[in-house]
Amino acid sequence: MPTATGPSRPPRSAVVIGAGMVGLATAWSLRNHGVEVTVVERRHPAAGASWGTPGGCPRP
């Protein structure tokens, strides 16, 4: 979407909050598109809702 300063550019970096399934999949997709990604998680990956879902996530 164009802005008052010119055409928009894709982001060079992003912060993803949450290292659950959705957060890590988002980070992976952004990296595949050339975006530098930082993932922030309160505890360890898959410690929250992803751990408690029926499929579960193995702990790293």
C-alpha cells in the first residue's frame, strides 16, 4: 500500500511474540521471505497452549 512518503517496502525485520506452533510457523515463513526474525517467549518453546493441545508438542 503506498504511503505519503512513497511505495511501501517489505519489512526487513520482525518480532514474533510466542514460540508456540503459530508463532514458530510465522517466524519460519517470514525467514523464508528474507525477513530477520526474533522470537520472544515467556518460558521455553511449546510451554503454553501448544503443549496442552490434543496433538501436543514434544519438549525440545
